[in-house]
Amino acid sequence: MNNGFTKGLIIGGLIGASVSMVMSPGGMKNRTRKKMMRTGRAMMRKSGNLIADMIDVFR
């Protein structure tokens, strides 16, 4: 569980940092923003199993 918690903390930090970069106006080009969105969606698909495991732990 300790390893999973650390992984979740790292993923949450990455998501928070990327959202703050995307939301800042004029901070990045449109192409870069689209590339980050694609990468973020792929990461969310891959981390879906981790989130499901965390939900099972709290049940």
C-alpha cells in the first residue's frame, strides 16, 4: 500500500502541474497544449487501474 500511495501522490502532482500550465493564458503554444492533452488522456487511461485499486482499498 505504501508503494501505491507514493505512485498516486506522484501522479497527482504531475496532473496538478500540467493543469496549472495549461490553464495559464499565453503560457504555451496551441500545438504543445494539444500534445499535453493527448499525453494526459493516455496517462489517465493507464492509471485507471491504480484508481480502481485505491477505491477497493477504501471499501
